[in-house]
Amino acid sequence: MDAGIISSPTSYLKHRLGPLPAERQLGDLEAWWQRSGKVSSATIDRQGTPWLRMFDRFGARVDEILYPPEYWEMLRTGYRAGAVWRAFAEESLLGPYQIGYVTSFFDPGLYCPYIVSLATAVPLFKYAESSVREQFLPFLLRRDDSVWQGATWMTEAGGGSDLGANVETVARRSEGKWLLTGEKYFASNAGADLAVVAARPEGGASGVRGLALFLLPRRKVDGSLNYLIRRLKDKTGTRSVPTGEVELHASEAYLLGDAAKGIYSILEVLNLSRVANSIGSVGLSQRALSEAWTFAEKRIAFGKPIIDQPLLRRQFDARMETLKAAFCLAWECVTLLNQVWRETPPYSERYHLFRLVAHLSKYWTAEVAVDMAEWAMKVHGGMGVLAEYPVERLLREAMVLPIWEGTPHRQILDGLEVMMRKKAHRLLLDYLVERGGEPETLTPLQAVAETWLALEPEAREAEGESYFRALAEQTARTLTLLPR
Ligand SMILES: Cc1cc2nc3c(=O)[nH]c(=O)nc-3n(C[C@H](O)[C@H](O)[C@H](O)COP(=O)(O)OP(=O)(O)OC[C@H]3O[C@@H](n4cnc5c(N)ncnc54)[C@H](O)[C@@H]3O)c2cc1C
């Protein structure tokens, strides 16, 4: 592989996937990033937390998030390219996830607005009453700069892992409307025109079974603000997406689907983002590898470029293989999601297989991204920790990838659950054979799964990480050996 492929996300996509249907558009997007986006992105990162103007001069709440104009141009470039509308125009998620890959190579935080907008559009399309869908969906699918943005707000101050215990937002029925009251503690893409929000209909069951998914517009029917932004968070990275605390005070909302099945829609939303997290992790990993390569080719130590020193060369070769494995796992996840994203409960076996692969991929690719970013920093030596060069930022951007959309523990325990309840590990083995894997090469994978599941319940959970990591890594490495 040459350095040119590693330095270009579109070239790497093409190298791994073959001809891309929207290759020219992806190339245009990448050229825009090289020409203008990189500078805008660095500026926004250096500026830190954007500014929240809460009141106008007459004391009325306005809650405007003030980014420089370059931010809006950067953001809208991806929407115009099709980060959301392509999913519906092409009836396929492949294009939007490819746009996510190119975006993440340059600015992983910016992928967040795109995926949460897509993850708003999908349940709106699938579960809203037709009048609500017709009223709101077209705004999210606009191809010009008037496009609306979405957001996905589940987490509250008590914690995100245990949503069943910690979502205190209540949905009340009043004069034919749903009114939500509560607070969302981590609300990315704050200021969005629409959000999908987890809330508990009054009198509903306790735990996750009592949660439902609602569509929350930015403005009430009378035009006033429907939610308030209490503050924006000061973060180590992902400064290209504003993350705020949001207050809901009898905020008008629309129920999406059957309240009794709300937890399924909430998990569908999370799964769209988990796949994006995988794609974003690999995009960031490619960038880190590319930056390390560029530096190592020019940095001279002991009489030759450091990339030609055997110890470092070996590390580059190993990282290149890891990138390939991470890409294959993340892309397999996109492929499976693309087969099942329109399903509703009760789900097919393919959906359960997708869930397992999504957990494996979210877990492992995020770990790879953090490791790759940290290693790229080390390759740069002291230059790596200087804020003026890109690798310092890559490590800051990578740190959130294992945390949001569910921490490693969540991925492991949810992955275990789908293996226990749906035998998803067997579905995975069958799928790998269907994809061209030799049954005998899958024996180690099978052994890991069966040994893990045979443990006593307490040990199964306590020792889960090493088994899950082995399963993820072996699945990824197996995928690298299969035909495209
Ligand atoms: C920058 C940023 C943006 C975000 N944006 C959004 C957003 O837009 N919408 C949204 O809904 N959320 C958002 N989040 C929240 C994110 O999804 C949560 O941070 C995440 O799900 C973890 O929840 P928590 O932080 O409350 O940690 P907790 O749930 O309190 O967990 C703390 C620790 O305990 C561990 N733990 C919990 N249960 C177990 C267990 N059974 N076994 C072992 N370990 C366990 C966790 O893995 C974690 O390590 C955002 C977070 C960040 C940092």
C-alpha cells in the first residue's frame, strides 16, 4: 500500500470496497476539506466551546449558539453532499456512512451532527404518524442550506448506561398533546430543529420497558422555544458539535410508534450511532496513521528516516493490518445495518446478528482509534504533544469514542445478552461461512464464544472483556481474509 492511499479517505474506501457509486461526490467533498475545511476545522477546535447567547436585549430567551460563519459552511457541506438525504433518495445507508468516513478523517466531531440528524430522520420515517412524518421529515431531507438538523437525547444526569433507572423525563398527555418535562444532561447538537428524546409516559412501567421515544421540535406550534439550553459543555474534543444541557418544561412532543415498544426504537436510534462511531473511529485511525507516516518519512534519526528503522517499520506494518481489520469490521456492520434498518419488532435473525456485530465493532474500533492516536503521538516524539500540530487533536478527539453511544462495559454486556438470548454468535459463524469463510478457520472464534458462555453467570460477566475483545478482533481479522 502506498502513502497516497493512506492519506486519502476516498482512496482508502475505494481500495477496500472497489468502485464507489458516488466516488466523484466523495472526491469533491474530500477536495473541499483539503482546500478549506481543514483550516476552518482547526480554527473551531482552537476556539473551544462556542458561545451561547441566552437572552435578547429585552430579556427574552433566545438560546442561540454562536459559531463563526466557517462552521456553518463546514457543517452544510456534508449535508449538501448527502449525509442524510441520500439514505432516503437512494434507499441505502451506504452513501451517508461513506460521507461519514470522509468527514471523520478530517473532523471526527463533525460526524456527530450528521449521524444524529440521520438517526432522527429514520425513526420519524418509520414510526411517526403520517401527518407528523409529512410535516417534519421533508425539512431533514432538504438538499440545500435550509436543511434542518436532528439530535438524539437520552442521557440524564443520573447516568447513561442504566437508562431504565435514570431517565426521569416524564411525558404527560394534555388536550391531545404530549408534553415532556425533564432535563437532558448530554445533548449533542443542542439547538437542533428536531430531536428524538427518551421519556417515560406518566404511569408507565418502571425500567427500560416503560420508556418511549418522542419527537421534540425546537419550536412550539406558536413559534416560541420548545426547549431551553441551560449551558454548553466545555469538552476536550468534538468541538465541532455543541453539547449542552437541555431543559424541557411541558415541551410539545409527538410519540414515535407504540409506547409499549419504545425501548426498541430507542435502541434502533443508538445502533445507527454506534455504527457511525465505528466508521468515525476507523476514519480517525486512518488519519492518525497517515499523519504518523508523513512525519516518519521525513524525520531523520541515526542516519535515515525513522520509518526505515526496523522497529518502527514493524509497528507501521502491524498498524496497517489493524486498520484493515477495523475497517472490515466497521464496514461489515454498515452492510448488515443496510439490510435491516427498515425492520420493526419482532426482528429477524439478521437483525440480531447485526446487533452483535455492532457491539463488537463499536467496542473494538473505538479501542483501536484511541490506541492509534496515542501511537501516532509517540511517533511524533515531542512534536506530538504540541497543540499546533494535528496529532495532539486526534488523541483528544479519540477519547470520547469508547464512551459515547455506550461505554465498553455496555457493549460487552449487551453483546453477551444477544449471544445468550438469540444465539447471535452462531448466527455470526454461519454468516462468516456464507461470506466465504472456511469453516475450519472459524474454530478459534467458536471456541472463544462457547468457552465464554459456558462460564458461571458471575464469572461470565467479570471476565467478559478478554473474551469480547478476542471475539471482536478475531471477527475483524477473519473478515480481512474474505472476498469483498
Ligand atoms: C461529549 C459527549 C456528548 C454526548 N452526547 C450525547 C447525546 O447527544 N445524547 C445522549 O443521549 N447522550 C450523550 N452523551 C452521553 C453518553 O452517551 C454517556 O456519557 C454514556 O452513555 C455513558 O453514560 P455516563 O456518562 O452517564 O456513565 P455511567 O452510565 O454513569 O457509567 C459510568 C461507568 O460505569 C460503567 N458501568 C455502568 N454499568 C456497568 C456495569 N453493569 N458493569 C460494569 N461497568 C458499568 C460504565 O461503563 C462507565 O465506565 C454524550 C457524552 C459525551 C461525553
